[in-house]
Amino acid sequence: MTVGEHVGFVWKDTRGMGTGNIWNNNLRSAFSASPIIPVYDADGNYNSTVNSDWNVNDGNPYGNMMVNRYNNSKNGSLDANVYVQIEPIKNLRFKTVYGISYGASEYRAYTPKYQFTPQTANTVSKVNQSHGHGLSMVWTNTLSYDFNIATEHHINALIGSELSTYDGSNTEGSNTGLIPGFDDWDHAYLVNTNGTENKTVKGSPYPWYVIFRSFGLDMERTLYGECHHACRWLIEVCQR
């Protein structure tokens, strides 16, 4: 008897600024901004060029990057399987494998109020949150038998079945207007919002499935001790 197992877990916690293509990143606007525009105004806030005598569309690339950096994505995945193989008689092997894969994710984003140009502005603070998870399971059973016919044929007869399932769901929501005293990243959760006009709530299951398969037969012809050619047949029945 042979017994084995494998367990793996991955956790990702990411956040940061936009690093997309040439048009969609936080650095592109900095390359075209005027070097004489300050980052902060006299009060220590991010400078706005809305009332600038030089160019109202210069904006504040650094300030825009900083107010749009409030996002956090957390993802965890667990993969595990266990197998048992027995050989009751020589060359007759039964093997069963059971595996699961579970993934869960969480996302949160906060956008404060700001205005750097007439077009680059956010008039009310906003919060986004989402959660999702999914579980897949696979159970595979095979029975194989190796034998020779004369000296020319080696047959590996194999029959088996496999059952696989998947299920999961996700929820997401967004709202505007954090209540006074809670308008910051640390308190940016939907429970602390009081907006009524732009509130959204969504939830749905992921497409689920149950699949059953059966299969088998593999034959190989051997001439003079070397593999000359192989013939393989696979009969598979699938039920969803």
C-alpha cells in the first residue's frame, strides 16, 4: 500500500498605485506636468490648479496618485489532495485520489474628495467592497492491470471514473458619503457610509457544476524488445 498527500496554501495581500499600460498609469501625467507647479499649497494640502493663472489643466500628478492609492486586495487559496494505491496481486493496482481547491478573495477601496483640475475631481468620498469564494472537489478512482500476450504485445488495461464539482458565490457593494469623523482609509467600510443616491449592492453564485466521467484501455505492441507502435483507446462517458 502506498499513501501520499500534498497541501499548499498561498496568501496574497496587495495594494498600490496604477501601473497599467502607457495610457493608464500614475506616472504618465507626471511626465507632462509643468515643473513650476507645487505639490502642496500654502495650507499644506495637495495643490489644485483649478484657479491657476498658468494652466488650469496642469493638475497635481503626485496628489492624484496619493488620493487614488487607497485599495487593498486579499486573496487566499488552499490546494490539497490525498491518494491511496494498493496492489492486491502483482501488476493489479487500484488507486484513489481525492483533492480540493478552495479560494477566497476580499477587496476594499476608498476614494476621498479632491479636485486638481476642472476635469480631475471627486466631489464625494466613495467606498467599494467585495467578497468571493469558490470550492472545487475532484475524486478519481482507477484500476489498472499490466500483462503481456506472447512477446509482441504489452497491455496496460485501465478503467476508471472521476467526479468533479464546483460551487461558489460573490457579493459586492459601493456607497458614497462617509459619516463625519470616519472619512478616511481606516474607517472606509460600507457600514460607515450614509449615501442614498449612489448605493449599489450585488450578489450572485458562480456557475456551478457536477461532472462524472468514466474511461479506459491502453495497449502497446512491442517488437524485438523495442516499442514499435502503440494503439490506445479511450472510452469516456460524461454526465453533468
